[in-house]
Amino acid sequence: MKINEFIKNNLKVTTLSEDPLMKHMMTSSRLPHIICTDGFSMSVQVGYSLYSTPKKVAKSYPYVPVGVVDKVLKKHGGIDLAETLRRSEGLPEEVAS
């Protein structure tokens, strides 16, 4: 799975303001900490205040192009989605499948 697909499927965005003029700026976005199949982990975050709009699929981030993130994920065997989601929900290891 590539990073943009992971972002589309797992990004949680919370609106912090009901003011229509501020809604796009007053948000909190969160992605789970990514765990790869070889145990490598990393954090990838997107959001308005991070120069990456959550509603749009990114072509690059301010400092790291998407292609580089995808290469890092591939080098480490890809995203272990079950483990990533298990840890993000705080579940015990035996729940991972």
C-alpha cells in the first residue's frame, strides 16, 4: 500500500470551529503511527497547518516527496496494516491478525 492510499483510508480530521470562515483552518488531523512488516515505524502527518491539505491527495510534502515516503515503506516491506491499526487502537498483541 502506498502512502496516499493509507492517508485516504486512515486520516481522521476533526473540525474545531463551527465558524464557516474558520472551519478549513481550525481542524485537527491525525494518522496512525505506521508500522512496517519488518518492524520499522514512522510517523507521517498531513494537515492544513502542516502545509498539506488533508482533503487532497498529496504529490509531495513540504520536505519529503511522496515518492520518497513510498520507497522507504517498500524498503521496509510495506505497511503492516493490521499491526498499525492494532497499535493505534491500543489493542493487545493477540488481537492482531
